[in-house]
Amino acid sequence: MPMSVRLDATLEARVEQEARRRGVTKSALVIDALERALGLKDPARLLREIRSLTPMGAPSASEDVSAQVRAKLRAKRSD
């Protein structure tokens, strides 16, 4: 459902800047902020759920990716 909101120039500029930084539309940024403010989205809970799925002692997905990138860079340097 469409909704109009009036923002002062400074806040509008910040919204535009943050949307560009994240690579999303202004609408997506505002919707995300509202969902968080209203308790409909909790990124910390999602992170805890994902971490609980990772077996203890196993590398996390980000560590695995980092190791893969380091290995590829080492391989490029040795060529």
C-alpha cells in the first residue's frame, strides 16, 4: 500500500546516501528500518539461529570463505 512521508532535506539526503551505500531502493531501506523499529525483524535473533546450526568446532561460513580467498590469492602469487 503506498504511503507518503515528508522528510526534511537533511534526513532525505541521509536516506538516499544510505540506500546507495547498501545498493537498495529508498523504499526498501525505509521498510527495513520500520520492520526493525516495530520488532518485526530482529537481525540478532537471525544470527543466533544461524550460529546454532553450525556444529561446534566447525569453521563458520565466513571463515571458510576467507580461507578459500586466501588460498586463491596464494595460488595466483605462486604462478
